[in-house]
Amino acid sequence: MLFSRIKKSRNEMFDREYEFNKITSAINDEVPLIVVTGIRRVGKTTLVKVLLNEIDMPGIYIDARKLWSIHANISPNVIKKEIVKSFNARKSYAPVMKLLQSLKSIT
């Protein structure tokens, strides 16, 4: 189905073990920033959201396209606010959230 609901677990996805393993390996190697890119409608968002549900580490998802459509120019402060909002949604990362809220600017 073209517009099925977003998957929430790995067993609902098909043929994505390679991508899961690559991202998990990057996380285990403590890569500080992981960016998932690709053409539209191939499951990038689902891949990231399922992985974030499975791991017990601080992680957030930021939809840059959505930010761009709202702000037309994404400033460091817009990114900071989105990071704080994303951590807020996860609720289990209060110490990290507190640190982010104390930041005055991102350069």
C-alpha cells in the first residue's frame, strides 16, 4: 500500500538489515552525527524512527525539510529549538534537555 501507517518495529520493515547494521555500527563507534539521506519515499524516516525506538541512547529526529518550509532560512537558533523540542518529546533525557536549554547559541 502506498500510504500505509508508519512502522514502529524492525519486524514490520522489509529488507533493511544492512541499513540497521550500518547505523547501529556508527552508534557503537560513537559517531557524533549520523545523517540519513536518499531519494523520497524509500523509508528513511521509518528507518530512523524505528531505530530510535529500539536503542536506549539519546537520539533525536529532525525533519529539516519541515523546518525549511516553516522558516525558509534555518538559523542555529531554529535548530537549537528543534533539538530541545525533540528531546522534550522523548521525555527520558531530562539531563540532556536541561543542558541544551542552557545553551545561548550554537556556532
